[in-house]
Amino acid sequence: MAIFDTIVVGRLGTTALAAMGLGVTVSFVVLAFGNGLLRSIKVVAAQRTGAGDLDAASRLAWQAMWLVLALTVPALLVIPATPWVLSWLGASPGAAADASAYLAVRLMGAPFLYGTIAFGAFLQGKTAISRQRFLGICPEVLDENLLWHRLHMDTAHIQIKIMESRFDLALLLDK
């Protein structure tokens, strides 16, 4: 995602590019733990499905959504603290203001990002190998398609579209 942001923001000048670089770094620090934790759902779902405990595997999907909510709250609480964090990192006032705006938009997409990761990991853990490969390739194709053709859309809307496409795909594969 930062590559596309760099392409778009790079034309706005060095201050905007510095602000985006700061924003990407801080957002990675904030979101990385949740990203890794939610990807572990795949392992638990695969173990429960492999053991034949489909009820427990299905309950895991709801537990994952509660985990998404629990991880989203701290990520959203970072938004009001971003000016302080950026000044602590030594950002210039102009770059700090732009980076705060960038971070606010990027972190508002946290529930959709985490939801996409949790749902995708759950499906990959619960489905067969051939479906895993297909679900693993398809979201990246959808990501690039949505980003190249709909750059005017905000991050949250793109994440919603990716979640909807994964859900539709899962329904088609289960039929």
C-alpha cells in the first residue's frame, strides 16, 4: 500500500512525502502486532477442522471478530496521540500536521483491515489446500485492481470491498 501512496503523494512535494513516510512507519508499528496475531487464526482453524470439530471451528470465526474489535480500539486510540508521537519523533510542524491527517485516515481503516485478515485466515484454515491457494491469490489481484482503478476511494471503502469479495468468493466455493 505504501508504494501506491508514494506514487501519488510524491508529486505533492518533499514535506508531503516525508509526512507519508512517517505515517506509514507509525501505522506499521501500530497495526503489525494485530496483523500477526490475527494470522494465527489460520492455524487454530486448520487444527479444529482437521480434528473434525467443525462446531469449534465455526465458533472461532466469532471469536476472531471479537478479537478484531479488541485490537481495533487501541489502534483507534492512537489517532488523538499522533501529534505528540510525531513531535517526539522529531517531525517538522508541517510534516507532523500532514502525517497526523494521513495516520487518521489510515488507522480509521483498522477495523476493515483486521476484519479482512481475520476472515481470510479463518477461511484459509478451514478450507482445502486448493481453496487456500485460490483465496491467497485472489485478494492480491483484487487489491491491485481496486487501487489502480479506484484511487479516489478511501481506505475503508477499499477494505470493505475486499471483505465483500472474499465473502462472495467463499460462498461460491462452498456451493
